[in-house]
Amino acid sequence: PHEIRIPEIGELMERPDAQVAFYDIASGQLVRSIKPELRDITAMAFQPETDDLFVGDFSWSDHESGGIYRIRLVGESFEVNKIADVRRATAMTFQNESTLLVTCLGADNKESPSDEAHSGQLIRLKIPR
């Protein structure tokens, strides 16, 4: 089992600068750190069946490039694939091995969340294997 952390960089950048760090739970030692070419990771969940990591990229500086991504570790490398155009993801969890529940800001997942006070959405995504 591993603990994962998303370090906060603290700047709004045009270029992708996100990082994901994996730690051994027992020892607390860093196992691996990757830079998945994403901007602002705000949500994450492991797929129970595969241990693939799914992340929501809020992408503050460019909402068009935000979305839900699958990060699959492959040996010493990793693959990153966008699986859904979901803007402003805030949290996610797997309902079962093939259904990902995602919360996001904004009523229609398109307009600015400030247009409607206290608006949000729960999205159900079917995850391909």
C-alpha cells in the first residue's frame, strides 16, 4: 500500500507543473515521484480493480484543458490519458470497479462557478477497462 501526495506549488502557471508523489505507508519513505503534465490536481481516487490512479485537473489558468485523467504506472514509466472533459473537479470516488463519481463546481460544468451561488454537480462516469 502507498500513500500519495500532491505537492502544492502555489502559483497559477500557464505550463503544466503538477507532481504526484508516492510514499510507502509503513516507512514513510518516498517510493516514486512523477510529473504527469497536468496543471492543478484537486481530486484523486484509485480504481479498486487495477490500482490505476484517477485525478481531476482543475486547471485554474485554462479550464478547457482540465478534466479527469487516468495515470497508469507501467514499470519505471507511466501513462496519462484524459478520460472525460469535466471542468473544475473537486472530489471523486469509485462507486464500484467501473463507475467513478465526480463532484465539480458549476451547475452545467461549462459556465463559471461564480455565476450561480452555491452551485455544483455530481457526475457519474463509466470507466472503460
